[in-house]
Amino acid sequence: MSDFERASGQTTLEILQTHWNYNRFRPLQQETIACILNQQDSLTLLPTGGGKSLCYQLPILMMPGKTAVVVSPLIALMEDQVQQAKSKGIKAVALNSAQPLEIRREIFEAFQAGEVQLLYVSPERFTSMAFVQSLQNSGRIAYFAVDEAHCLSQWGHQFRPDYQLLGQLKTWFPEIGIHAFTATAPKVVADEIGTMLNLVNPTVLKSSLYRANLYLGVVQRPSKKTEFQELLVTELLGRKGQAGIIYCFSRLQVEEWAKLLQANGIKAKGYHAGMTTGIRQKNQQAFMSGAIDVMVATVAFGMGIDRGDIRFVMHTHAPRSIEHYLQEVGRAGRDGNPSDCLLYYATRDFTTWESMLKKDERGETFQRSLEKLWQMQLFSEGADCRHNVLAQHFGMPLPTSNCHGCDACHRYPQAEPNSVLLAQQVLSAVWRTGALATRSTVVSLLLGDAALLPQAQAAQLQSLPIFGLLKDSSSRKTLQLAVEQLIALGLLVPTLGVEGGLTMTGDGQVVLRAFQQAKTAEGLPLQVQQQLATIKLYASTVGDYHRDGAGEGGMGSNTHGAGEKPRPERLILPTMGIPKPVKKKKRRTYAYQD
Ligand SMILES: [Zn+2]
């Protein structure tokens, strides 16, 4: 029993039971609370929905007369949290610049009088030295909790310059513990948070990000718009009554999709930052209360969303980073029941993102964003277990060799016996086509399909010795998969800025050169042989990108899978009311992303 437990006469578990009505803590909550009670600086990484806020709300109940200061990035989020804390019997208030001076004064007086247990503030409060001094003079501060701490990191995906002010907390309040919280973050971000906040020997608490109830499926989006619309509507009709979020690339697409779904009998509404606050709140409320099933949204939707039974999250476009992807899919299945996360992407999503980033960002920031984009592309186009790739990205232990919870484990169960030879042939085609190498050209070249080669260079390409090399022994599908695999293995990379473009990496060149010298796989040096033994290419896929048996069970289906599927009689296209894109209007810096 800690000093605080003795003083308050209650254990942390008893407080959990009385105020939250839970019988046990979730992973890392108790450890974090212990750090707070012991004034030991800490950084806790909990996946979205892992119960972060409880960690900093509970301890203050054991410290009568004291106040915990919680730094939170968004006013809307703060208000939600204040309501939630109040519902647990905690005296919580938010102090923000949107409030009239009079209200702020009242809040401050309550704080001075010791009537505030949790004081939520935005980071820019700390630009005011008067504010800092009154906190110092009060002598009431128990600890600081910095929520959404990834906003501190330039490597984070939501960097906010005003969060950097928090670096001075340790100077202003050297005796007081600082506790940072974030959803799962890559190691580089976690390290940067600790450094930026000047945490003293912080205890870093990380939970596994692997959530076995989430099925992760990734698939190329049909290139024809109507085909994709039909696919997604079919998918949703198979999930009628289930709650889900559809993430779109732009505000315009949100409007379009919401109209399309409504026209096809799906209870859906839209959400994006271009709507008035009133409409946004109304639509969010409709989703939270279960009045509608599907929220069609930009990335603006999600922070602070607390609906446990979200059964699916779908992306109509690739997000701009793995961090965004994880945060968005993390909103599915918080009740622990099976939930599906399907990402529909096209290679051109990445070139679109790249040109948008180019417009908005410069120098190092641009390079970082580009790198994140590239990692997202590798994730999407690779054929490795999705859960494993995520774990690796965030420096977590790999969950398992076959997770049974992603399309890659589901679709690519068996390797081709001649994987190594196939790898060599594809690499060699990329090498010989050089700057002309694209997925389509490389595959068409190996299959001897002259009609699909770029016209201007068709004659030149047809004269290559590898033209038609695999005409009789392979198929387009197999070779397309082989290309994806070689990308995942790091022997090829997509050429950013060229749709479908392929470039050979240094590793790819080493492997190819070894082949050229040895002629056969057996003649290769042992070291190269060992490296190649890891190459497993897949000739065919089994089933599709859905959860096992999902096609038959009515959990959803698609045009790629066989079997019965609840198709719409006819796709109903809404005829009116879709706003035209606003042309020539200067975009606000982040207009496209929320
Ligand atoms: Zn897997």
C-alpha cells in the first residue's frame, strides 16, 4: 500500500470500483498510476481505446486539495474529457482561450480555492507567464499529464509547434512529476517526447499494439470509379446495421460517398472540417447514439470518439502514414469483438499525396513526410503479415508467424517452388528496362505482351532477350504478385512520382549480380543463397482480402471473391446535390487532409 493509499484510506482498485465501476485495471494503467503517485516521470504508450485518460484521472482522487493539470490539444476533446471526468465524480474544468474572460476568472478562483481536481488546458496557456506563476504560487499542483504527446515530436504525424512550450515545464516546476501519454508511436517519436519534455529518467510503459480482434485487409482499388462504388456499396449492404467509419481523402469525396450510401439505403452521414460546427456535432451525435450506422469522414473525425461497437473501418484511399492508418483503424472493435479494417488503395494515391506534400512542406519536414509516405506504400503493396509489419514499424515484438487476422496471412499461404528463379527473372527485367521500368512494362515484357508495352519504346523492348521469357510458364497475376513481394523484400522500391514506377535497390543489385555470375542458384555463394532462401513468392492467392469465411457468412463480400454475395440490384447513383469541386480557390494548408 502506498502513502497515498494509506492517506486516502482506499486502494487504487477500490477507487476504480467506486468511481468507474470496473473490477480490474487494463494493461499498464496500474503501472502508470504508480508512477504518478510516486512522482516518477513517465511516458505511457497505449493504443487508442486502451484507457489512457483513466491513468491520469484516478490518482487525483487520492490527493485531497490538489490539482492535476492536463494538457490536451483540442478544445472539443477537452470538453468531452471534462464531461467524462465529471461523470466519474471528479471536479474537472477546462480553461481555454475561447471562453469569455469572466468565465476564465471564475474557473481560476475555483482553482485557487482548491475546488478543482483536474484542470484541462491547451498548450498555448503556457505562453502566459502570469498563468505559469499563478500555478506556481498556488502550491496545489500535484502533477502534469501531457495527453496526445506525439504532438511534441517533429517525427510525429500531428506535430504542433505550441506543444514545444511544454519543454519548460521541468524548469518551472522542477519538483513536480510530468506524465506523457500517447497512442502507439514509433521509437523515434517516443524518444523525442522524452527529450522535448526534459523528463528525468522516465519510466517508459508500452503495451503491445497487436489487437487480435482486428482483421486487417489491404487491396487495390478498382480503377473504374463506378466499379469501386459498386464494390463498396455491396460490402456495406452485407454489413447492414453494423457501425462503421469510411475514411475518405477529401471533403468532396466525403459528400459524394455519403450521398451515394444514403441513396442505396445505408444510414450514413458525412463529417469533415469544412462543415459548420453545428452540422459536425449533429452528425457526430447521430453516429454516437446509433441513429446512423456509417460515418463517412476525413481524418478530422475520430479524436475522442468513444463508441465501442464500431465493426469496421474502411479507407477509400491510402492514408499518408502508417501512424495515421493505425490511429484510424484503432477506432474499430474497442469492445473486443471481431472487427474488419479494409484499406482500398491505388498506387496513384501515393503520387497524389506526394504532390500535395510538395506544395505544403519544405526541407526536412518534407523529407520526413515523404519517408512516412513511402513506408505506407510498402505496407500497402507488400504481402507480409500486416500485423507483423505494424509491430516492426513500432519496434514491438512480432505477434505471431501466422496471425490469421490479415489478408496477407490469409491469401498467401504457400510459396512457389521456383521462387528464387522467378525473383531473378523479374529483377532482371527491371534492370534491363531501367528508367522505363514500371509494373505494367516489366510484367508485359516477361509475358511477351507487345500490345501493352509503351508504344514509343515497344520495338526496343521487344528486342530484349527476356521478351516473352515467361510466356508459357507464368501469368499476369503471378508476376504482379512477384513484383509486390520483391518490393516487400526490399529488392525493389516504387519510384515516387512515377505511377507504377520501379527502381532496384542496392540489395536488389547484389542479388541480381550474384545470379549473373553464378548462372544457377546452386552456384551462388552460401551467404547469398541464405539471403535468397528468405524469398518466397506466391503464384496464386487463396480466397480474397476478407476474413476467412466472411464471403459466405454475410460479413461482407466483394467482386473478387467467389460464392454468393448480397449484391445491390442496381447501384443507385444520387442525381443531385453533390457540390461541384471549388476551382481555383487557394487551399488552406491542411484543407485536403481533414
Ligand atoms: Zn497476418
